[in-house]
Amino acid sequence: MTRIHDLNWMQLERYLERDDRIVLPLGSTEQHAYLSLGTDNILAERVALEAAEPLEIPVLPVMPYGLTPRFAAYPGSPTLRPDTFSAVVRDLLDSLYGQGFRRFLIVNGHGGNVPAEETTDAWAAAHSDARVRFHNWWNAPAAWSVVEDVDPESGHAAWHENFPWTRLSGVDVPEARKEPVDLSRVSDDPAAVRAALGDGCFGGPYQRPDQDVLRIWAAAIAEIRELLENGWDDR
């Protein structure tokens, strides 16, 4: 048991007789330079699945749309409004709670979705018998320490998101290092953001050897698994 799609409702009901944990990955469909438009979705769902598999904890399908208004000038980067996104997260928690789940790990794969943590905190405060953990898998302490150790100059769509499963067949990724782009000097207007970013990468090396990114992956899996096992005692 891990992927909800591999279960029927009767199997999940039997699971609820012995456990109340479930994982909800959050992603975003958006530009990642030369990488897949689904990068945030692919990574959030896959890291959740690999972490939860040995514990036999079910993982919901990734929520594939998030908050990415600044990338609106890049085709294939649809965004939700913040109130819509928060409402969907609340609705999912309400629905799952009604079915008997009480411990929710949200594995977030997109920085723009971070405001939803306030939504989950408020929801948890209103449900004293439930626990919610909002976990940004890519910049949590263990995973990010690997990035800093290998090459900390890595922004959106750079090497630390360039995994074998986010690359596209037939697409050549630049070997050069991109000078970091300071978006603090750019308005949030999508056209201005695209003009500043060009290909969409924020800066740093576009790629590094697989042994480097797989170190991030191993650290992230261990970090999520630890949360699933032992991260429920406090809010």
C-alpha cells in the first residue's frame, strides 16, 4: 500500500481500522526552464511515495495546480488564486477528516504554495483531535544541507531540480552556469519576470552529476519518513 490509485475503497477502509495517517502532495504545473513543466508535481508525489512505501501509509495523487502568478507569461504555467488554493486544501482536509483520517502530512513541492501553511495551521487549530504537518521537502534542513554542501548557488529550475525523472527526452540542458537573477528588482508583472529570467532558470548550474542530486533525494526521503513515524507529538 502507498499509492491511493492502487487501492479500492474497501482496502482503504481496512487500513483506517489500524492507522489514521495519510499523505497529500502539493505541486504546481509551471515552467522549469529545460525541465518538465510537471517538475514540482513529479518530485512532490514521488518523494512522498518513496518515503511512505515501507510504512504502508497511503499517498494521495499530487494536487497539480498551485500559486504561480509570476510565471503567467510562460505557456503551460496556470495558476490558482490564493483563496481558491486555500479553499481546496481546506476542503480536502475536511473531506478526509470526515472519512476518519486524523494525521495529515502535506508534502509541498512548490515555493509559491507556502502561504497554504497558514491555512493548514488554522485548520488544525480548529480540529483538536487531528494533526497536520506542512513539509517543504526541497528546502527542509536535511535536504537543503546537501544542496549547500554541493553547490548552494542553485535557484529555480537549476541543478537541484534536475533529476533523471524531471528531464525531457531529446532536450539538451546547458552545461554552463547561469548568473543568478535578482528578482527583487523586478516587478511581479509576468512579462517583466519573463524578460528578466529568459529561459526561466533563476541561476546557478543547470545540471550536476546524478550522484549529487541523488544525495538530495536520499536525504529528503529519510526526512519525510521520520516525520511520518515520529512527527505527530506537537503541532
